[in-house]
Amino acid sequence: MKKVYFKTFGCRTNQFDTQVMISKLKEHALSQDELDSDVIVVNSCTVTNGADSSVRNYISSMKRKNPHAKIILAGCGAHSKGQNLFEEKKVFGVMGHSEKEKIDEILKKEKPFYQIGDLEHIDTTIVEEFIGKSRAFIKIQEGCDFACSYCIIPQVRGSARSHKEETILEQIAKLASNGFGEFILTGTNVGSYGKDQNSSIAKLLKKMSQIRGVRRIRIGSLEPIQIDSEFMELLKEPWMAKHLHIALQHTSDKMLTLMNRRNTFKSDYDLLHRIAQQGYALGTDFIVGHPGEEEKEWQIAINRVKDLPLTHIHAFSYSKRDNTASALMKPEIKGDIAKKRHRELTAIVAEKNYHFRRIHRNHLDVLLENGKDGIFKGFDQYFNKIEVQSNHDLSSNWVRIDDVKVEYSGNKAKLYELSYQ
């Protein structure tokens, strides 16, 4: 039986897609060693030119280190760079998103292939296990109807379309019966779920919460305009993780217009403060150094960040993405300026996070992952990482922690008398 290794780049959606492919292996063995594998499936990311470079560099290194392995390109990069890599004979084969459920048959191919499929497919696979995970990722939709000027993802994932509700609920029920208690909803544009099925993400969340064994639900990145009154009513539910990631991308209205965003700072300010008042930690995405972000706009933006109740940030220094509107915009921002702004931004939010953790240091419900040498790591309900020292095996266990030691670099605790939750 041939051995197959999966290398996953990028987002949680890609991680889920890899699990779909793993679940479909019947006549091939899953390998944990890329150097001792007959086939390497590269589930690629193409969100920036830098992401493309990382994928290409990995493929080149594997061709040197394991020259006998067949390399198959999957993921978003298959749709943006797959044809070039195939024609350059950098990869043995290319498979599109719609083909991943056929992985077992594709792996049998003896001749080079380019099987890109379409961008309209919706998976029907029920994933019952997540290899090496204590939390389960649930993909609830594909694609995006937005047209942000910097983003190529709609071109490689297609338009927004929802997975069938019954498939999602069946998958969660099976995973819950297999011991998973925390579920993370993911997709290209999670908040758009249900608009093509006369439903909504709030309605789906309510039905998920009624499944026996579901303990905590986290939601991937939401757009501000997708948080409506129906969703706000759920914020007090005990099964909701007390952390939301709301993608602002910027706090300057001029920059939001250039980015072709659908949010404004005033509405973002009001929304985030309303949610924070209910005890939530709040994260966001923020692009630094996008073309047009001159010093005046940056000063406006960074001062506004100081006024927001943010606790987490996923900050990007703008990286040009070919075939997007932003790639043609001027003036471009020099890399050293973007890096400086990135440091300034992340430092401000790190201070906010430290302050938040000092206030929220008790009654922490933590799902721990596999540990080593008596040290276990996990996330609390506020999506803050905590390191727990114990002489018990706490792998994949829920624990309640009080009086955590809050350090600037992170939270720590010692747990010798167990309080399982």
C-alpha cells in the first residue's frame, strides 16, 4: 500500500479540506513522514504572492529531499499557479477543489495529470475524526461574493454557497459522539452561510447547540455587516466561545473605500463596543501598508485602533497579489514603513490583550491539547492560550482554572488537584 503525506498551507478551510481527503483514503496509507512517502499532496494557499513562493519553495525542497515521491498540487494554488507548475513539470499532478473527494482514485494515476474541476462543487463528505486534533473544524460554506480590491480568493474558491444544513449537523453529531466537544466553524466567508438556503449562521448555531456533546462553538472570521440582531441574541448563550473575530481590515474610511470594503469605522466602533460590553474578547484582521496608506491616513487609523476594545489581531503587511485591483494602485508603501506600522499596531493590541487577561484570570474553561514532559497547552473561552503544568495526563481534557498566572508573554497555571469540566 502506497504511503501518502499531506502538507497543508494556509487557513482553517484548508485544514478541513485536508481532513476530507484523509477521510477518503481507502487504498493508500496515511504517512507522517514526508521523506518516507510515495506521494506528497500539497494543499496550497495563494492568498499572497508570498504564499505562492512558500508553496513553490516547499515543492522544490521535496523534489531534492524525496526525489522519488510524486508531488500533487491541491488547494487554492492549484487554481492560480497550477497550470504553470504542471507545464514546468514541477509537480506530477494538479487537482482542483472539486476533486478532493476523489482523492483515492486520483492517487492511482500513473501518468501526469491536470484535473482542475470546477468552482461550484459542495462537499458531501462526513468527517468523523480529526487526526491529531482535540478540536474539530467544520466547514459550513465555500466561496465569497465580496470583491475586496486586494483579494484573489473569490477567483480561486468561487462564489458563496452553503453546505447543506443536514450534512453539517450530521457531521457534528458524529464528531461529538467520538469525543469532540469544541467546534470551530470555518469557510471562505463564514457569515454568508445560509443566504442561499433561506437560513443564517445564527439559525445554524442554535441547531448545533442542541446536539448532545457540543460544549463550545467558535466561529471563524465574520464581516461586521453580517452581525445582525438575530446573531447578537446568541452572545449570552453558554456554548458560545467568548471571542469573536470580526474582519475590519482597516480603521481609515479612505482606506476602506480603496479596499472596496463594506464597513465604515463608525459602524465598526459601535458594533465592537456593544459586543465587548457583554464580556467578549475581540480579534480582527488588519492590512498594513496597502497602496494609498500615506502617513496622514496611518495616523488616523492607529489612533482609532487605540479606541477599539480589541484583544487579538491578525495583522498583515500588504503583499501584492497579481490579478487584483490593489496591485495597480499607487502610491505603494515602502516595505520598511509597512514593517514599522505593523510593529506599532501589534504592540498596541498586545498591551490591550495583557490588560484583558489580567481582568479575566478566573473561571477559565480550557480544552487542553496533547502535552509533553508535563506541560499542556490549550485555549480558554476568550481564545487566549494557556500553558498548564501537571503530573497528570491532561491530553484532550477540559479543565477549569482559577487564579491563573498572567505574564505579558502568556498565561500559565499549575494543576495538581484536578477539576475536570
